[in-house]
Amino acid sequence: MLSALRKGHVFERYRSADGLLRSSIQKIVPYKVEVKVGRIIVRLIEREGLNYSQTIRVLNERGIKKRDPNSVWRPFLISKIYRRWKGKL
């Protein structure tokens, strides 16, 4: 079943109100805040020519936090976000 999933979809198992185990396939929709952060990262790297560490500094100066407010931005994460959104925003 999982091999039939298309990119951008997720397989989910859950228990319904009647107690039966059910499953569904749902399309993943990006959260608006994540798209906004992706747009900022792409702009900083492509238009302003910043590297990953400089991008982290700017995000921290602007007060832009990760999903988990107790964790910090890392260069590998900026790289991952940049590759994910490059050319799409």
C-alpha cells in the first residue's frame, strides 16, 4: 500500500469512533508560516547572497523561530529548507 503513495501524500492509520482501525491517504498541505519562512530563506540566499550561517543570523535578528521554540537554527536545516523551496517560491 505504501509503495502506491504519490509524492506529497501521507498514509495515516487511526481508530474511528466505532473502534475500528481505519486508514486514509491525505495530501500534505504546507503550513502558511512554513511557506513564509521558506520564502525568506530563499530570498536571503539567492537575492542577498548570504551563506547558511549568515541566514541564521538574520533569522535570529528578525526573531523568526523554528517550530520548536527551544531549539536553534542549524546550517544543515537551512540547507534542507532552501533545497525544498528553491525554484518553487
